[in-house]
Amino acid sequence: NIITGELMPDAGKVEWSSRVTVGYLDQHIKLTPGKTIRNILRGAFARLFNLENEMQDAYEKMATADEEELNKLMANVGDIQEILDCSGFYTIDARVEGVANGLGLGSIGLEREVQELSGGQRTKVLLAKLLLENPTILLLDEPTNFLDEEHVNWLTKYLQDYENAFILISHDLEFLNKVINVIYHVEQAKLTRYVGDYNKFMELYEINKAKHYNAYEKQQQEIA
């Protein structure tokens, strides 16, 4: 909640580097009625569709442009085309269907309107859109809550291959062990960082706890 700005910290502040994009799975976001699942998922690429519209407008202006303006328009179109090519714009529908099928939305039907979906299905749509946005840092709060084993396995593989960073909160220990390599543990208002999966964390945590207990016992003996 502090990271996403929903809760103000008692001290300090959260800062992102200037070029970081942060994506957050907020299960309370309302989806726009009247839109289909496909519409929502394609919305992950809104910036690219806007660029395509800008390119089409430029082509239309070329019909009446003088030489100087024509050169500017051609340069702009070239830049946009390069961005679209590098961003995989022409494979968007395949990517949408790939992620949708991975999370079980394909069997529902991508032309289904979102107001007809259950709460769990809507959360799947939000998760699919978030994954398609491919942010620099992905914030996932209990993403497996509404997924069955097949779709948890798909998400596990997706996160194992994810090229960027993600922060995950989950009570699914088997899932955690497969996808994470750092744990932050909060206890008595103190944050401790452990390297490894959940099982490794528990092992190191017990060792640290024993050290603290032994130090405390020694201190008490010295006091006595």
C-alpha cells in the first residue's frame, strides 16, 4: 500500500527512477461496462494504437503538404514505424490470445462483455492486461487467488521467464518457491532481507532467531 501510494509512510518516501514503469494488480479496479475482454486486453497497447493513428493522420496530410512539410511528415512516419516494429505491434492479437489462453480467458470467449463476468474472471482480465503491459516493475498481490492449477502453472512459467522485476505477495508457498529469489520479512516493525526462496528464508530465519535468543540469554546472565 505504501509502494502504490495508497498509504502514507510514517517517515521517508518512495521514489522510482525516472524511466521505471510500475504495474499493479489491483483487484478492486472496475472494468468499463460495454467493453469485451478483447477490448480491455488490447488496451494494454493503447500507446501503440495512438501512434498508429498518428501515422495514419500523417499519411493523409501528405496529400496536400508542401515539400518541407512532406519531409517532416516522412521523418515522423519513419520514427513511428520503427517504434511499432520494435514493439511487436503487428503481433498484438497473437500476444493477447496467448496470455488470455494461459489464464483461461480463451475458454470464456474474448468477445464476452466484461459486465457479464464473475469477480474471479474480472481479476483474470486485470492480470492478463497487466502482464501484456510488461511494466519494468510488476506488483502482484495474491495473483493466484482465482486461478486453478493449470493456470497457476502457466503464470509460474511466465514469471520465471519475466525479463523485468516483480514484487509478489502470496500465501501459496509452492508458487513462491518456484518464482522468487528474495524475501523481505516484516517483524516487530523491522524489515529483513533474505536471499533465496521461501524454504531458504525459513531455514535462515530459524538460524537468526536462535542467534538472537542466545544473545538475549547471555545478556540476561550478565545482568544477573
